[in-house]
Amino acid sequence: MSFPLLTATALTPAIGAIATAAVPAARRTAAKWLALLFSLATVGFAAAVLLRFDTGAGADRFQLTESRSWIEDFGVRYELGVDGIGAVMIALTAVLLPFLIGAGWNDADEAEHEAANRRWRPTQGFFALMLMVEAMVIMSFAATDIFLFYIFFEAMLIPMYFLVGGFGDRAGELDEEGQSRQRSYAAVKFLLYNLAGGLIMLAAVIGLYVATADQLGTGTFSLQAILQARASGELDLATGTERWLFLGFFLAFAVKAPLWPLHTWLPNAMGEATAPVAVLITAVVDKVGTFAMLRFCLGLFPEASDWATPVVLVLALISIIYGALLALGQRDMKRLIAYASVSHFGFIVLGVFAMTSQGQSGATLYMINHGIATAALMLVAGFLISRRGSRLIADYGGVQKTAPVLAGTFLIGGLATLSLPGTGPFVSEFLVLVGTFSRYETVGVIACAGIVLAALYVLVLYQRTMTGPVKAGLEKLPDLRVRELAGGAPLIGLLIFLGVYPKPLTDIVNPAVEHTLSDVDQTDPAPHVVPEVEAAE
Amino acid sequence: MSALATALAAETSTSTGEAVQFWVLGPLAVAGGLGTVLMRRAVHSALCLAGTMVILAMFYLANGAYFLGMVQIVVYTGAVMMLFLFVLMLVGVSATDSLKETLKGQRWLAAGCGLGLGILLIAGIGQASVGSFTGLAQANADGNVQGLASLLFTRYVVAFEVTGVLLTIAAVGATLLTHRERIERTKSQREQAAERVRGDHVPPLPAPGVYARHNAVDLPGLLPDGTPAELTMIETLRGRGQIREVHRQSVADVAALEARAAGYHGQTYMATAPKPRSVTALETTGRPDESGAVTDPRDAGPGTTGTTGSTGTTGTEDAEEARQ
Amino acid sequence: MNPENYLFLAALLFTLGASGVLLRRNAIVVFMCVELMLNASNLALVTFSRMHGNLDGQIMAFFVMVVAAAEVVVGLAVIVTVYRSRHSASVDDASLMKL
Amino acid sequence: MESLIGLLVGAPLLGAALLLVGGRRLDRVGHWLATALAATSFVLAAVLFSDLLDREGEERVLHEHLFSWVPVADLRADVAFQLDQLSMTFVLLITSVGTLIHLYSIGYMAHDERRRRFFAYLNLFLGAMLLLVLADNYLLLYVGWEGVGLASFLLIGFWQHKPSAATAAKKAFIVNRVGDIGLSIAILLMFTTFGTFAFEPVLDGATGASEATLTGIGLMLLLAACGKSAQVPLQSWLGDAMEGPTPVSALIHAATMVTAGVYLITRSGAIFDAAPDAQTVVVVVGAVTLLFGAIVGCAKDDIKKALAGSTMSQIGYMMLAAGLGPVGYVFAIMHLVTHGFFKAGLFLGAGSVMHAMNDEVDMRRYGGLRRHMPVTFVTFGLAYLAIIGFPYLSGFFSKDEIIYAGFAKGGTEGWILGGVMLLGAALTAYYMTRIMLMTFFGEKRWQPDAHGHEPHPHEAPLTMTIPMIVLAFGSVFAGFLFDSGEAFVHWLEPVTGLEHGDSPVGHGTVGLAATAVMVVGVAGAWFQYGRRPVPAVAPTGRLLTRAARRDLLQDDFNHAAFVTPGNYLTRGLVYLDHKLVDGLVNGTAASFGGLSGRLRRVQNGFARSYAVSMFGGAALLIAATLLMRAV
């Protein structure tokens, strides 16, 4: 068996987490550097994954596969493998983490001050938890065994819970104990919401096992095995069963990738957490949800997905419009970004369930771009908040006068968020729209309204915070420090690159999308008029 | 006994004698049970229980369980119930606990459960009823005790040993539970003696009723000037406020007696001095809490009679309060 | 008369004891009621042994007695200690089982 | 040769990137660098132009395929350029005017400490605009489309510390976004209809699609055009856009960007030709805007806003022409180019006036400036004559052709259109003369400004005057050049096609009529502003005037129709989200909590009640066993 690349990719941050956690209390800086080091190492492995991934025609769907027996009795195997989508998602996770660590360099200090006893070392804890989340996310992107996936899908809640609940942002100091209560409230809400979804999924997972056991003789959790069985016709779930199982899976994923009306945990969590953690939530962890919809919901339950599509599309539409409108109504910067994310997740789900290659490639690209764009926006917002100590938009104004670079980065992040052509999100959003429109015209048209709303909330935010006369208390606002700029600039570069030349990504993603479509046995609708014919006449 | 054993050999129905016994004693047993449950004083219910147990012993005997019958009487009625009574003594016999229910709905629930349980049990027994029964004739052929023993030491020997262990543990546990740790060291004789000497009065306390018209514990002894002496009052009585007051008359008499005695000895006795003071002392009574200041008898001279008087009369005061 | 009546009597006594346990507050009385129940069961056992014509029932009853004895000893000790600590033998006063 | 196209687009973009990333160290050379790059692209454009001229009419098209952009399944979006006569015309206009305005800005922004950024944005705009006109597919065009939107956003809001500027910038971007919906939907429709959105297949295949679809596409494109070209109903942003520095108004909001809509319509001519209904709508929109802008222009006292109104009106002409189909395309573009020259000239003139008057924009505070700033006066005057269509100046040719084409529509429509345009011409003459008189004639009306500085008008520096002079030349001779031997028509014909509609009235008559109404308009203005002195404070005019001052209530309408309801909607939703959606969730949680709390009561700590449950359980068990045995 060749070198287990995926395991290595996932293991690196895990080891990093342990190492970081082991650093003695006094050596805080050492812990930070250690964490950064390991996250960079992970980037290396992720890059290796991308390079080793064969995009050529006829390359099999799941590559870099590893398979070891784990729990024989229940057919649970340690099966890893990535298709194009998984590969790019892993890359996204790995790439984002160093920036988050860099941006969160001093975020644990508050906790350090609060920490009464030296035994609990907040800094070490913070970075260790972050790395732990990364490891688990990568595992869930790589797992092709449903049970294995489920384990990490759920397990990543634990470190996330502590990250959200344990490390508020400096804005917390504004309203004293109310804040901390808010924070723990948000953390608990996050946990319960996702746990609830996860438990339903667990039921569905077991149900699937039983169903396979019924029809294949031996139950299995292996995605590939099930796909093959379905392809060969050995496995043909009864309509009712399939729909129930689908709902079980979908609900969990819909909570994770907040789909209206299951979105309410996201604003609280993102609002209370520190900026890097908020990015971790929306840019990395939530992506597991949409990713899983694409890989599991569609792959395992094609008929049910087809059956559920209308409802899902409507929900996605509502998310798009609703999230945008609520973002417009927020007074708190981070909550605004959170609701914007809700809107964007609406787009992603729309693309996934449009059942066209453009839609699904678009959705995948959207996951990537949205991750980066939100990261850029949120991190800069975090820098701003950490300077002023307030999250309220009303407390800002005229920042561009005192901190032009910060304002500029913020603007670019915002423009990317409103998917301006030339930045990555535009490509993905356009693809999603095309994919949707070519099958469901009205839906596509309504989704277009999201474009304007996005422009509205981003620009209103920018205008209120950055332009106009300088608000009192901001006269001395320092501009971006080198560390912060180093965190922001590459992201922006990446955004622009992906907007100008996304081909490398699409090349990796397209085959996977083709496979998914063939799983769902759907084909792209053909154009009404074929130009060649016209030319012939 | 052996006759009874043979009588037990009957197949479908027991002897009329036993029937009579059952129908006489059975209701009694039930009554005892009821008493146990319903008596307000724990002692009474204990007695009822004892009665029931004895009756049960009878039934054991009638059922051919001679050994158990005896054990029942000896161990249960003899030992266990006595234990109960002892504990009752410890806890306080006099306390009669009210049967008024404090927990909401507890009574109804209890009634429901009890009835349900009883009905179900009886129903169950009735359902499982078999007409005939094999007596213990051959089981008890060579004596009930022997039979038991042979079983006990063969088949049930392990359980038997275990119960032994259990009993031991129980004994130890009981002692542990009831054992009270004493915190301070016991005083040696020498220390007690030292205390005595270093204490207030070397001689034994004066008996009450010195110079009293009638020697009764509830009358304080009088000092030569007629004022009541603190030390002669018994703490308990004072605490209960049962010290009787010394009548003025008697105080005056004592004074006169003293004066006469002094005159007889050819000494001048300023007897006039104490009288009014003592009188005033008797009228102007201090509050009980002031009486707490117990003065030293050795310097209970004319100088301090005021205080002593006040204390003396305090007792009377308390007595009056007690009477009201 | 059929020895079953003993069983009915036993049931009756058992029920009485049970309701006593439920109704009385005085720990000692409760304890006595427990004893009553035990005795009822003993009676039943003895009767069974007679009906089936072997002594195992009696053995059982015997063990019950022993255990009951042990239980009484310990239980009473407990009661005494509880009484020492909180000057009451009422089972309701020892209601610290809830938080 | 093709590779030059890439450079052409790339140069300004490179400049923008350099200036933005370069930081302070480029502050001193930044503006020159930007201007140089703009000039470079102009030179490249000229080279390409000469190259095209060497070819035959039909071969005058270059294709440059840079790289495949978003290939997904059968969706092929490439970064590829197409340079034909139409785009060439635009490229020349953009680069030339752009370069001039770069030059002008050097002087105009001399005292602004953020000048480097300004030039970066200008370059960015130039690049985006070139991308727009050079794209060979609608998606890439969309990129340029939004790019210019962004540049205009940045430049309008360049003085961000002014809340009014920031708001105006936001407004412009949002309104344009509304238009962009149209463009994106049009692109989506194209993809679903033709399976591609490259110009050639779409336009060739257009006739194959159903008319309904084409009408849909056409209307969506029109929506986009309305947004970008400030046509009714999406015109409201242009007036506010004047918050930006004057060169911006000249370059973006007069000469180039706002004409992108016309380019889009003309480019998509094939679609519109196949969808007459859409064409009609275009014509109507054009006609309405034409009058709308003119009326607004008549009432404004702010010189830039008056010019903005004029811009709207002129673009209305172009739209109308473009809506007329092959009859009008050529002249739409022709008018677009001439307008580019003279309107830029006018704005630059206005800029230099403001420059001289401490950024005073109220024309009632001007007056008699012709003595103080002769160059400005002359150039501005020439541009003025051009726009009002003074015979044999550029405006004359282009506008008259459009009016003629309008008549050529034939029937009552023809008469209506012609009439409307003549009326527009009269109004144009009126408001332009008004501006002219109020600014340069009469006695001086200026007072010390807020800081008490008495403005002492002076002629602008050379960097500012040279562009004005060049543009003046353009506005004088462009029309003549174009018209001589119908050079322009022949040049564009291969792309846009051309029909000579037969109109009830001949060319000459139209020319005479136009001149006549022009004279009327001038006279009207003269009687009102030339003869009697201009009041320093605007008199509360008639209802129409007041409405026109408020941009014919367009903002009030938008506010009432969209903004206020939107605000209520968002507030309501926020409340609902908190109370209803979140409330449901928390409600479930709370109910569980309550339930468990109630269950906790069972555990009351009383041994006896536990005993009850015990016995109850025992009873149940016995009952169960009995039942089991019973059944």
C-alpha cells in the first residue's frame, strides 16, 4: 500500500494539537509558533494531495484511497479517499488555517487574563483546539466510510464548542457579565443544534446499515461499496425507506450548513466567537454540511434527492433572500457577516440541488470562494473590532481616513462577498445561477435578486463604518500591522487569482461533479437552439 | 407434636382443629397487623407486631415448621422486638406521632398501591390455587429439625455460611454506626482533685434549709444577716423558678435572734442596719438576668448584702412568674 | 380447610405491612411494618413448603429470618444515628435525597 | 497584431495594480505613470486602428483568445477579445478622451494628498472599460461592465469623508446592480437558449430562437443599459454621481461609461432586430429620458448637475437611435462619439470654472467669467455650440441624422419621435444657453465663501487647458470628419448594418427645423437670462420647475417605493427572526427544560413517596405477569 497521504494530512494537525497543548504555560509564544508550523506542514500535505490527484480522463473517482478494517462486526472500515471535490475542500481547510492562526495570534490573551489557575493554559488550548478542528474536518472530507465520516462530523463539535464558549472577542468587555452569558449561550446553542441534527443522522446511518444488510446480506458503511451496489442494481432501497434516510442525513447537513429556518445558531456563534473562530465555523466547519449534501445525500439517495429537490430549492431561495435582508438589518458587524453567510449558503445549496454540472461545480467553487472571501472580510472586521473594542456598526465611521489600508482590505473583502466580477465568488455565483436557471428558470431569476441585496448590505456596511467624518475615538486608530496585513493580503490575492483563472480548480472538480450527476442519473438540459444548425441554414 | 405431624398428612384438607385455630388466630393476626400500622404510639404498634409474630409462630407450628416456629418466637418476638423496644426507649417513648399525612396525595397513593397489591396477590394466589397439597409427612419423617439441618448443611451450606458472614458484618456495622467517638481525654483523679482545690469552695456546698423554718430544698439557706445564701439554692430548682421566697417575718426573726444572742454576749449589734436594706432588697427586685451575677459567699458580708439580697429575691420573683 | 388460606392471610399481612411502610412517618414503625411484610412472606414460604411437601421453603424462610435479623440490627443502628444527628426519627425529615 | 489587444487592456490595469500596491513611494510619480499608461493604450489603439484600416470592410475584425476562463461541462467562458469597427471606435474614444482627462486631472487633483489613488482608479476604469468594449462574449463584457461600475463607485466616492459623496457612490453602485440583474438574466437566457454567450454564435443564431425569448433577452439587456446609461427608470444615480471630482464626471459620467448601454444595445443589434417589441421599448425609454434629462437640465442651478441632465438627455437620443434598428445604430454611435468630445469638453470647462471659484458649483454665484478665464470660455463655448447643434459643428451632424432617422420610422410614430427629438433639441439649446449665460456673461455675482475667501477667478494651469483645447477641436471638427463622404457610416456599416429609411421629410428640412428650434431655444434662454440680471437666489419657480429641481421627484419616488418599505421589511424580518424563528427553537428548548423541571418534582426526596412508586411498580409487575399467564 502506498504512502497514506490523506491520513498524514489529517494526522499532522492532530499531532500538532497534542504538541501545542503540551507546551508548558510559560512558553506561550512557542505554542503559537508550533501551531503555525504544524498548520503550514498541513498545507504542504494538502498541496501534495492536489498534485497527486489525477484529473486525467478515465482516472477513477476516488483516489489516494486507504482501506483498513476497523470494526469487523459492524462492517465499519477505516476508508479514506477523495474525489475532486473532497481534494479541493481539504486544500481550502489547510490553506485557511495558517491565516486563522496568524489572525488569532493574540486572541487567547483575554482568556489568559481571565484564567485563574495556571493549570488551564488558554493560549495552548486555543491553538490546539483549532488544529484539532482542522484535523477532524479534513478527516470528514476524506472519509468514504459513512460511519467514519459521522464520527468526525460529530466530534468536531467538541473543540468548536470550547472555541466558541471559551474565547470571546474583546468586544465582550463592553457589556460585562451579559457578554459572557451571551457567549456560553451561543456555544450551548451551537452544540445542541448540531448535536440534534447529528443524532438524527446517526439514526439514518444505522438505518442505512440495516437496509444494506437486508439487501446485500452483509451490511456496510462503505460509500464506494454502496455506490457500486446501487449501480449494479443489487441495492435498491424502497422509496419510503430511502426518503426517510435522506431526510435523516439532509437534516443534519442542513443544520450544519445553516439552511433557513435552521440558521439561528450561526449568528449567535459567529457574533460571540473571536473572528478566527467565526471564520473557522462558517468557512470550514459549515462547509462539511454542504459538502456532505453533495457527496452523501445525492450519492446515496438519488431518487429521494430528486423527490426533495423542490422543497430544498425553496428553502435555499428563502435563505438567500432572507439572509441578505437580515444582514441588512443588523447592527452588529459580525452578525451581519453571519447572515451574509446564511445567504451564501443558500446559493451553495441551490447549486447542489440544481442537479446540473454548472450548478454543482459552481457550488463547490462557491464553498472555496466563500470560505476565502468571508475569511478576508471577517478577519479584517476582527482587526477593526479588536482596535475599537466594539462590534456595533454605529460605533465606527470614517475609518478609511485614519486606516486606509484596513479600509481598502475591508472593501476588497466586501466586494468579493458581493461577488464582484474579477473575484472568485463571481465565478462560482455565476455558475450556480447558470446551473439553476438552465433547469429552473424562475428560481434562477429570484436568486438574482440576491445579487442586489448583497451589494446593499456590503456597501451599507462599508459606508457606515469606513466613510464619512471620523467618529470620535477613532482618530488614533492604527492601520493594519504587518502581521495582520500578512494575514489578509494573500487571501485577497487568492480571491483575485481564483476570479481571473479558476480553471485549475474547475479541472479538478468537474470529473467529480460528472460522477455525482451520473449517480443522480441527471444530465444537463440542452440549449433550445443549437447555433451550428442555425449556421447551416 | 408427632400427632400433629400425622394429622398433617391429609391430602386435600387440613384437620378441623387447625381450621379452628386458623379462623380464630387469623383475624387476630390481621388485627395485630392493623394495630401495627395504625397505633399512634410506636410502643403500641410494637406490641401489636409482637402479638402478630407470636400468632405467626403458631401457624408455623401448625404448618409443620416446628423449628421455625420456635425460632420465630425466640429470635423475632424475643430478640428483634426487644431491640425495637430498646431503640424506642432511646428515641423517646412518650412521643406520639400524629397520623396526619404531610405528603400531598401520599395517603391516596398508598391506599391505591396497598389495595392494588393486595388484590393482585390474592388474585394471583387464587388463580394459582391447586386443590390438593402434599403434606410434610415424609419430609418431616425423621424430625423437622433434622430435615432442615440435612438440607442446610448440604445443599444450602454456602448460603448458610454467607448468612453467617452477613450477620457478623451486620454486628460490626451496627457497632460502628452507633459508636460515638469521644473527643476529649478522660480526666484522671489527680486532675479532678486539683480542680476541686483550685475551684471556688473547698468545703462541700452548704445544705439547703439552714436556719429555715422547715428544711425543704426549695428554700434558700439564710446568711447570718437573714439574707438568702446563693450557694444553698439548687440550680435545677432555680432554673425551673421553683425557689420559694423567704418571708420577711422569718428574716426579721432571725435578725432579732441574732440581736438577742449578741446582747446576751454583751456585744452591741447594729441589727437595725440590715433590716431596711434587706426589706428594700426584697421590694426592689432586680431582673433575673442580673441575678446571674452569683457573688462569692465568703465575702457575702454586710458590704455586699445588697447584691445577695437581690439575687435571693430573684429566685422568689421567678417563682412568682412560674406560678402565673 | 385448605392451607391456601395461609397464603391469603400472608398476602393480607403483606399488604398491611406495605401500606404501613407507605403511611407511617416514624422510622421505627416503618421498620416494624417491614418486619411484618417479611413475616408474611415467611408464612407464605412455610405454607408452600408444606404444600409441596419439601423443606426448601422453610429453609428459605429461615434465611429470610436471618437476613431480617441482620437488617434489623443495621437498620436500627442507622435510625439511632440519624436520630442523634437530627433529633427526629421521622423518615420525612431525612429528605436530603433530592438536591 | 492581435496580441496588442491584450496589452491594450492590460496596460491600464497594470497601472492600477502598481499604483494601489506600490504605496506611498509612488506618490510623486504615480500620476505621470498612470497618464503614460493611458497614453500607451491610446497609441496601441491607434496602431490597431491603422491595421484595421488596411483591411477590407469585412475582414476588419481581430480575435484574440487569451485563455479559457470557466470551462464547466458545455459551458465555455473564455477570456477572449474581439476587435471590430464598433469596438475600435469605442477604444479610440475611450483611450483618447481618457488620456486627455488623465492629463487634466494632473492639474485638477494637484492639491489632493490621495492623488495616487485617484489615478489608480482612473486607470482601473480605463482597463475595465476597454475590457467591456473588447470582450468577445457577454460574460467577459459583464466583467468589464461591473468593473466600470466599481471604478465609478470608487471615483464618485473618492472624497469619502463627505457623507454625500459616500452615499452617492453607494447609490450609483446599487442602481447599477439593479441593471446588472438584467444583464445577468440576459446572459442566463442566452446560455439556456444558445448554449453559449459568445457574441458571434449568439448573434448569428438569434433568428433561430423564438421571438418571446429574444424579447426577454432584449428587455433584460435594456434594463442593464438603463442602469449603466442612466435611462429612465434607473436614471436617479447620475445626478448624485456629480459628487465625484469633475474629471470623473467628464470621463465616466459623460464621455464613456454612461454610453456603455448604447454600446450594449448596438452590439446586440441582431437580437433587437429580431424582437421588435423590445426595440419599441428601447425607443420609448430613449424618448422619455431625452425629455426627462432636458427638463431636469433646464432647472438645475448646480452647473455639473445641469450638465448631468444634459448627458441623460443626449444618451436618450442615442438610445432612441439605437432602438430604431439599423437605421439608427450608426448615428447612435456617431452621436455617442461626438457627444463624448463636447460633453467631456463641457465638463472639463465646468471643472476649470469650479477650480477657479473655490469649488463653487452654483451658477447663480458665477457670471461674467469670460473676461477672467478666456481659454475656458472659448473651449466651453465651442463645445456649447457643438451640443446645441450649431450648423456644421459635430453635434449638428450626429443629432440631425438621429432626428432624421426618427422621422424615417414612418407613420405617426415617426412624427411623434421626430417631434419629441426636435423638442429635445430646443430644450438642449435652452439649457445650454442658460448655463453659458449664467456662467460667462452678465456681471459677477460671486461672494466670499464660508471661509471668507473672495474667489479671484484665474485661468487653469496648462495641464488642464490643453485637454480642453484638444477636446474643443474634437467637438468642432469630429462631426464634419465623420460626415464627409459618410466615412463613419461606411466604417461601421459592416458591424451594425445600415438602412436608409425613407422619411416624409427630407434631410434639408430636418436640418432647417433643427436649426430653427435651436434658435428658438437660444432666444428663450437669452430672454430669460441674457437680458435681465440673474437673481442670486433661485426664485421659487412654477410647479414644473420645482419638480425639475428635485429631479422630477425621481428620488422621492424611489424612496417611497423601495427604500422605506425595504427598511420596514428588514426591521420586521429581524424582529421575526429573533422572535419567531429563534423563538421556536428556544421555545422547544424551554419546553424541554420545563418538562424536566416538572419531572424533577417527582424526586421530592421523601423516602415514602419513593416507596409508593416502588410498590406501584411491584403491583404493575404482578399485574403484568398475571396478564401474561391469563392470555
